[in-house]
Amino acid sequence: MTGRVRRRRGSWAFGIAFALLMGPVRAATPDIALSAHCPPGFELTAHGTCELRTLYQFYDSLENRGVGGTRTALPPHRDGFTPQQIDLGRYLFFDPLLSGDGTLSCASCHRTDRGLADGRPRSIGIHGQDAGRAAPTLWNVAFLKRFFWDARADSLESQAQGPLYSPREMGNDPARLLGSLNGNATYRRLFRTAFAQRHDAPVTAQQLYTALAAFQTSLVSLNSRYDRYVHGYDAALSEREIQGLNVFRSFVARCSECHTPPLFTNEQVAVIGAPEPKGRAFDVGAEATFHSGKLKGGFKVPTLRNVALTAPYMHSGSFATLREAVNFYNQGRGHAVPKNLHLHLHWHITDPHLTAAEVDRIVDFLHALTDESFMPQVPVRVPSGLPPVDARAQRTASAVPAAPVRRR
């Protein structure tokens, strides 16, 4: 216990030194308060927690797994956080204080103007480093059981620690991060509010991970034109989009075998033989996670929700456009696999021989999966006093007129 206390005191000292170095980080912002209201789509229960409400709750599902036809229930999901925990997670998510040098926030790679991805082939981390893989969208992560392209994390709390402490991403470490949070009077106050703690209680790492998880579970996208079509509004989709939906679900194209409605992912790891960008080494993917040669080159099947907003595509940004990504599956099983490499390709990867028009119709349909009606509001200020998201985002925002944002 004594050693733990000494480390904690050392963390606070580091946080204060970091605050003095960064200037505005130390300043308290007493006007920042946590919301007592649940995000859109959630209902406040008698226990003071937020529970998701969706029309998909009225449908059944095969084995309660969220698979079946268009009108099928969603798989189990996480909710039950308080409004204050969710809102605290929002402030943390957009605050560059979480990075090692105060230059990057979670939102730097999961941007509200890029479908909660970042629009890059591979994310750029601290000091301009290549983070190695593309940033996946965060929409509907409340329904997922595994995280990262290689499926190496089994909870949002575990996932958060990956980028926070990776030297290629946010470049922080637990002691320094806790020192920064505990050295900030506003964050100490907000954490006490969110977790109903006594006045002198320090911020803990588990509380940090819980708050980030709480916020991410509120990122729900289930009100696209496709969803309105499913729920009975036939005019929600155009004729071409309906044709694309039929091709998407056909036994020939078999897209929905892996990108299964309503989440448009079956959460499995699949080896599809996607190419790496020219000059880039082959990425073994989930082989490293599960120590299985059969999963060499395997990656978690991503959701297609808001896919029209998250180019480029695949784990390393191999395809610049949605049509290129769709057409990859129409060019022959294993056509992009290096000749000296043997991969156990997923059995759904076939030679569908779709026409150019059928490929185009699938692309048309995928645009109907766009829904950002519950996009969270970027805070005007964050407790650190640093620019919300990051300095680059603030420069961009000042140069471009702001689009209207739905308030939480």
C-alpha cells in the first residue's frame, strides 16, 4: 500500500509539473458541468442510468445473436451508465490532455467530420508517427464484443488502453495520465460528480476507462434511410438502392453473410486476402492475437454503418473509394494474395462475377446506411484548457463555416 501511495503522489507531482509546462492545463474551469440528461435514443431509468431504446427491440433474432433478415433484433449491447459518466467521457474523448504531449485527443483519430474515423489510410499518432492501421469507426461499438482490427481487446475499457499508451498513437503512460487528471481541479470535481465520490478521492485509471466506455456506448447509429425502410417506410430507399440491397443479400454476392444486418457485421475474424499498399509489409492481423496460422491476414469484419463517410477502406486504407472496395470482392478469390504466401481464405470469398451495374447498385445501397443524427456535440471548452480535439482541428474549424450540430 505504501509503495502505491508513493507512486500516486509522484503522479500528482508530475501532473502539476506538466500543467505548469503546458500553461492552461492547470487552470480550473468551474463553469463546466456534467449533463443530467441521457443522450438521444436513451431513456433515463428510475435507477438514474441511461438505457437504449430502438425499434429493433420489437423484433426477434436467431439465437439472440442479431442475425437473420432485415427485421431482426440487435445482439446484446452495453448501456446502464449514468448521464454524468457519459458526459464526462465526452469531455475526456475530446481533450488532448490524454496524450503524452497534449497534442492529440481520441477525437483526433475518430473525428466527427469523418464518420468517427479519420479519413486516413493509417492513423497519424504522436510526433507524426504512422500508427500502423486505419482508425475504425466508433459507431455502434456498444454492440461489439471484440475490438481493434485484430480483435485483441475484449472490452471497451481494455481497448481504450491500447491507443492511450501506445508510443505510436497517444504516447502516454498510466502514471503521467493520472497525474495530469489529478492535477486538474475541474477533472477532479467532474470525476467526483460522475462516480459519487468523497471530496478528497483521487481519479483512478478504472474510472477513466469506464467514462470513456460510457461515452462510446452512446454512439448509436440506427436511423438511416435503410432503417426507415426496414421499419415500414417503403419510400425511404430509391429503386436503385433497393436493387442494391437485393444484390447485397443475394446468394451470389453474399455480402450479408459477413456484413449481417442490422449491424452489418457478424463480428467474426475473416481472411479475405486484401492487399497491402505498395511497399508495405504484409500485416498478419489476427494471427498474432490468437496464435493461429489459419488467421494469418485475418481482420475483424467491420460494420458498414456510415461506410460512405469513412474512406479509405480496409485495415491499411488500400482502397480510396467505396466502389473500389466493393469491386475487390468481384475480382476473383485470392487475386491480391502475394504469390509466395498461403492464406486460409474465408469460404464466403468467391468469384461472384457481378456486372458493373450490380457493383454500382451495391454502392448505391451502402450510401443508404448513413446516419449521424446522434452525433455528439464537440465541447466548446475542455477541462484542460487545451483546444478541443487538437490544435489542427481548431485551425480547420476556424477556416470553414461550422455545420449545424445536433445538441445532446
